[in-house]
Amino acid sequence: MNFKKSWILTEDGSHTLKIEDLKETYHSLHGALRESEFVYLEKGLHFWQKANPQAKCRLLEMGYGTGLLAYLTFLRNTESPVDYTSLEAYPLTVNDYKKLNYNELLVENTDLSFVAFSALSWEIAHPLTPTFTLIKHHTFFEQFTATHSFDLIYYDAFGAHAQPALWEKEWMEKCFSLLSSGGVWVSYCAKGSVRRALQEVGFSVERLEGPPGKREMLRAVKP
Ligand SMILES: C[S@@+](CC[C@H](N)C(=O)[O-])C[C@H]1O[C@@H](n2cnc3c(N)ncnc32)[C@H](O)[C@@H]1O
């Protein structure tokens, strides 16, 4: 996707990117950081970890994008182990990452800055800490073949108005088959057709209160 991008400051002071041609942003304009923390860390990872204390979470992110969600998970997850696999069809360039303000905003207890994290090579597993390993694949979700099952999927595709195909039943079915029993699928999306597709392929689906500026979001569990 060689589209024109612009850098936008969201309401919580963190940047996001906008693809002008799709009229689509990588995160909520109400707060990129806040949305990532609330939807994926709080309602996804922490929910799974509560049900599986101390267990290793094999996590799959659909849409690496800016790397904000991966970096936040790396920074905030210091207790239980996480193996983080991320898929991205259209990786950003090093310069794109550098223009985001996450390097200045996220100065937490780590030697690995956001820019250094973003420069990690693709297709190689990086054991960054005793509790966090990252592997990024430059591939389409549709073409991804897994070598093991996952416990949690961060489904962070662009919205259904921009990329409707990725929210269809076929791909919800793929998510279902990628997950282990008890595995969790979580997304900012609250669309009725997506909720029904998730139910039809076998998930137990919950509608949860959304992050600031969004009424609802979805979480689904594989029985
Ligand atoms: C909403 S953004 C993800 C935001 C990201 N999680 C972050 O923290 O910045 C959606 C991402 O999915 C990627 N994408 C779009 N179609 C895809 C596909 N078929 N397979 C894999 N990635 C795709 C886009 O290039 C974009 O980076």
C-alpha cells in the first residue's frame, strides 16, 4: 500500500498515522496509547493472564502497523512470559517509525527504545527479555500458516469500511482455528456482522464497554 500518510496527534498526546486514500487511521483519534492499553492489554492480555496465571501466552497480532501495541506489550508485560508474533502486509519504513512520538512518550524502564525496537529484523525471533520474545512476519494474514496454536489474538486490522474483507466470516474462522481451546480474540471493532460471524464459527462473544470515545468493543473466547 503505497499510500500517502500523515502523522496526527491523538487526544492523549500520542501520535497515529493516517492513510489519506483510505481515510483510515492506525488508532483511535481519542488516544492511540489509551486505545491500545484498554482494548488489547487490559481486555485481552490481562484477561487471558487472569485465567491462566504464570502461563506463557502465545500471542498473535494481526497488523503490526506502527509497532505501538507490540512495544507497549513489551514494556508493560514484565511478569508472565509472552511470545509475541506479529503479522504485517505493508511494513512502514524506519523513517516512518522515527517520526512517531513514541520514543519520547514511552521512556519507561528499558534499555530498548521504541526506535531500536522498530529496527529489529523481520522473520527472526528476538528474545528481548526473559518474559518477552518478538517475531514479526512480513506477510498477509490470509497467507499466514502457523507452526503452533495461539492463546490470544489482537485483531487490529483497519476498519471494516476500509478493509471489509478482513472482517468476513472466512477470516474469523481462520482466527478460530489458530487459537487453542480457551484462546481469546479481542478487537476494538464492535460491528454486528463481525459479532455474528464470530458466533457462527463457534466463539462465545462478549460486547464490552469500549475505550474512551467508543461505546463498545468485542471479545471472543474459543470454548
Ligand atoms: C489498525 S493498523 C494496526 C495498528 C498496530 N497494531 C499498531 O499498534 O500500530 C492495521 C495494520 O494492518 C496492516 N494490514 C492490512 N491488511 C493486512 C493483511 N491482509 N495482512 C496483514 N496486515 C495487514 C496494515 O498495513 C496496518 O499496518
